[in-house]
Amino acid sequence: MLDYGRILTHSVTICWQQRRAIWPLLLLFSLSGLAAGLLNFWLAFDTRLAVVTDAEAVLRWLLVTESLPLAGVGPWATAVLLLLLLYWLIITFAEGGLVGAVLSLQQGAVLDKTAVFGWGRRLLLRFLAIDALIFIPPFLLMFLALLLPFGSLLATVWLEPRVETVELLAMPLLLGAACGCLLLCLALPLLPLTLLWRTLALRETAVRTPTIRAAIKKSVQVARTHPAEILILALLLWGLVLTTHFLLSAVSWPLFALLSTLPVALSASLGLLLTVLRAIPQAVVQTYFIVAWTVGYMALVTE
């Protein structure tokens, strides 16, 4: 049985003692916190969201518009996709550097920023390949769940001038929504299992098994051998991450709402400052999450 108290306290010690070596990774991990803070900032300050949330306006647009305004969608979709890919590369690089740093410390090596970035470069391609292989099934389900409602929307727009009853016009939308909900019901339970599998496979390929396919298979064997230990560790660490996110959101939302009543220049400056401050604890918790999972996995496979 794993000594969870030792794993959690030892992970805190690693993060504190090696703060000078891993602080660049903290900056990289803060990107997710900045994105969440900017989203909260935008939701609190942008009054135009009332148009988006107006159900009657959306319904009128669906029933009256004869052609979808897709002219400007392409460049925006490409930009968003490129940003997501860049974020994936940066976060994966940072995670590889942090996992490698823990391995170096466990082997008695001296750690510095150069060694941390070297581990990030060394593990980047392996981590990306594992992500791509493991996330294919839930990605396909989620893609289909989004594609079917979009296809039904196109069908509704095409049928609008050709049908006379609202029932026939609404049938494609209802069918697409039903199929999309069914696929989401299949994909959502699969997502946490996939995330757990990814967490184990990344550490397996870094700790013991260098090849990608062997690491994926070996991580499944480890999960079958130690299901209770892995489940408890996952509940502890994911519970910490979710609790932190909930507390940060509970504090930042009222503050953003309060700032929105101030003059524009002052509220925008204070809102951006609050966004940066919000990202710091989230980056620290994310760093601790990766360190604790690595320490726990190493203790699990060396029992």
C-alpha cells in the first residue's frame, strides 16, 4: 500500500527546494490560469453576451436566415487551432521537464534550469505521441458529437424555404441534437479514464519503458495490478486541482463583477492584475499535481 502522506509531503518538499530550477515551468503552466482568468474577465465585462444568451434571438436567426455567415469563420478557426496546438506543445514540454526533474532528483542528480529544459526536449516527442494515441477514441466521439448538430443545422437552413411546417423544419435539429447527446454520453465517461491512462503512460515511458507502445501497454498492466492505490491517488490529486479551481472561480467572479462597475480604464487595469494573480496559485497547484503523480508512480512501480 502506498504511503500517501509521504508522497504528498515529499512532493511539497521537491517543489519548494527546487523552486529556482523549475520557476520557468511555473510561467509556462500559468498559461492555463491566464486563459481561465481572461475568460472570467471577458464574461464579467462584455455586455454583448446578452445577445448570445437570448434564446429567442438565436431561434429567429435559425428560422429566418437562409445562408450561414461562414465567410469569416475560416481564419478565426485556423487561428484558434494554431493557438491550441501551440498551447499543447508548451504544456507538454513543461510537463516533460517536470517529470524528468523528479526522476533526476530521485537518482541523486543536481538539478538546474538547463537540466529541466533538457528533460523537456528529451521527453517532448514521446509525450506528444502518447497523447495522440490515447486521445484518438474520445476525440473522435467528441468530434462526431459536435459535427452531427452542425450538420443538422445546415440541413435545417437548406430545408427552410422548402418546407411549410415547423415540425418538419425542426426534425433535423432534434435528430442531430439527440445523436450528439448520445455520443457525448459515451465520450464524457471515457474522458476521465483517458486522462488517467495518459497520466500513467507518460510516467511509464519516462520512468521505466522508453518505447511508446510498450509504455502504453505497461501502464494498463500497472493499473490492473494496483487499481485501488491509483484510484485513491487520483481522487486526492484531482480533488486538490478541482477544489483550487472552484475556490479561485468563487473569489474571482464576484471581484470581476465588482470591477465592472468602475470606470473603464481602472476596471480593465485591475481586472488584468486580478487575472495574473489568479494564475499564480493555479500554476503552483498544477506543478504540484505533476510532481506528486510522478513521485507516486515511482513509488508504485518500485514496491
